[in-house]
Amino acid sequence: MPTPRTNHNIEKVAEMFDIRADFMESRPYGNGHINDTYLARCDQAGLQTRFIVQRINHHVFKDPVSLMENVSRVTEHALETLLAQNHREAHRRTLTCIPALDDKPYAVDEDGNYWRVYPFIERARGYDELTCNKQAYQAARAFGRFQNLAASLGGSRLHETIPDFHNTAKRLEALEQAIADDPEGRAKNVQAEIDFARARADDCPVIVDKIAKGEIPERITHNDTKINNVLLDEVTSAAICVIDLDTTMPGSALYDFGDMVRSCCPTTPEDETNLAAIDIQLDRFEALVKGYLSAAHFLKAAEIELLTFSGKLITLECGMRFLTDYLQGDHYFKIHHPEHNLERTRSQFTFVRVIEEHLSQMDGIVEKCIDSHLKARPTPGH
């Protein structure tokens, strides 16, 4: 993974954008590992305003132009929709691309780096870990709201910035290729993990096949629905805005919900080595379902039926990706010690098994939440 630089001339970068303010200072911001992010402070007619200035890592995102076309279209549509709804905080509820001087949503510096600028969303913060079910509810509501706004986006299909990103069947094919190649000679030591993935081969194509058959629709999805990609109000803890839209592209709404289950519901971190400690927080799952259904009004019955399954599928997919990287020599995911990806694999696969053991309970929670959600809706004429 490329190491973020800290010596960019942000004042010079800011001059490429229509900020309409006088640059004062900047500093590195956040703890992301891919893009270089800075918080810039400017003077706008005597009022101090802040902006996020970000270099897109074009070694990871190899087509930053298409990426920014996606981001620009989705955020512009979201803002237009919120303004049409007379939302009191429309500009705070979505990222907004500050245009470059040539009116594009990005600018390219003399070194070939791609940059973008967003207004800083004040009085809101992100969290690296959930601390309560209220946060889980709000995060799920935020992602449901994001999908709900994007669902009415017209025009051509968004670019696939990372083709087959959540095509679990293709991920299994990549794993099988890594097993066959076995460049590090590691396959003989992970036969149990290989067998675990192969035993669930029939699960892998379920969502992509249903999209192909028209049984569930393709939608615009975020594809990285971790808690740290949602800003919560500093006072009320209400979800304000979804951020980090680099992987926003065509997919299934189930991918986003499934990844929330994977990242929010285990009792342990994703690299837990004490596999016996791995369990599921069913109350956390219920909070996710309630929050998501409160905003994802576009969902069809066939999608709702797969909410529980999506958590299992995305966890399985993530485990297969960790295992593939381990077999290939740990080139994709950042590791902290030689067996890190294998530990991640075992943790993810253990959580898959935990979900399988609780499927009926989880389906029951979804049914209960649907009933409560329908009863809470206002009746016609009220």
C-alpha cells in the first residue's frame, strides 16, 4: 500500500479550485491508508471556513476521472433532491464537490496527482468503533438514506471503478487460482480453510445470479459501509452524512447491508485469534435492521428476504479475499505480522459459521422489524 505523503503544497493545490476564500493553513487529517487527506483553513470574507483537500491515490484507483464522475453525479443528485425537499440541512447531509477552475470535480497538478475538495462538515465526527446500538442504528439509517437518494438518479449507468468488487463467485475463482498457483507454498497448511470456502460454493453466486435474472435490481451502492464512513452529529449523535464515496458504483443494496453486519455485529475484531470468543450481537443486528429499514424505502421483498443471508455472504467473501492474499504472499491487505491474513481468514470464517447457527433467529428479527416498520407508517389521509 503506498505510504501517504505529508509534503504536498496544499495552498498551491487549493488555488486550482473555485474555493473563493483566502488560504490560511493546512494539516494532515484522519487516519486513512489510501488517499492523502488534509484539513485546510481559509478566510472567506472575514469568516473562517474549512475544507477537506484530498489527493486520490491513482495507484489504487486507476481511473480517478471515472471515480470522480461517479462521486460528482451522486452528490449533485443528492443535494438537488434534498433541496427540492426543503431539507433544512441539505448542504450538511451530503458531500459536495468544490469545482476546479475548469469546472471539473477534480484537478490535476503538475506531478499528475488528482485532487478534490469538499466543504468540511462542521459539528459532526466519525468513529472507528461502535460504542452502542444507537450508533449502529444511525449508521444503518445513514447508508439506507444514501441508497434511497441514489435510487432516483437518472441517466447512464455509473462506472464500475473496481469491476466485480463484490462478485463473490469471482472471488471464489480467484481463490481457486491462488490455490493452484500457490507461489508461497502455503496451501498445504490451510486445507481446512480451503475446504470451508469450497463447501459454500453454492452460496457465492446467489446475489449476482439474481441480479442477472432480474429477480433483484442492480442499485447504486457505497460498498464500504463501515462505521467510520458515517459522520454523526456531535450533540445529538444523529447520522449526518455518508463519506468516502470512492467505491460508489453499481451493485446490490445487499452488499452494503451485508458489510454492515460483518463489520458491526461480531463480538470481536476481524483478526481475533481466540476463535471461541467470536459470537454475534443479535441486539446490534436488530439495531442495524431497524435503522436500515427506516430509510431504505426502495427495497423490494426479494431483497428484504436476503438481508440475513447478505451478512453471511459478505463475511464469507471477505474471508476468501484474506485467504487469497495470504496464499499469494500478502500483497493486497496491509499486515502487521506474517500470519495476519490467515488470522483474519479464520476469524471471518468462524463468524460465517456463527451466522449460520443463528440464521433462524436473525430472520425472525428481520420479520419483527418489518412488522414494526409497517405499523409505524402513517395511514393514508393522516
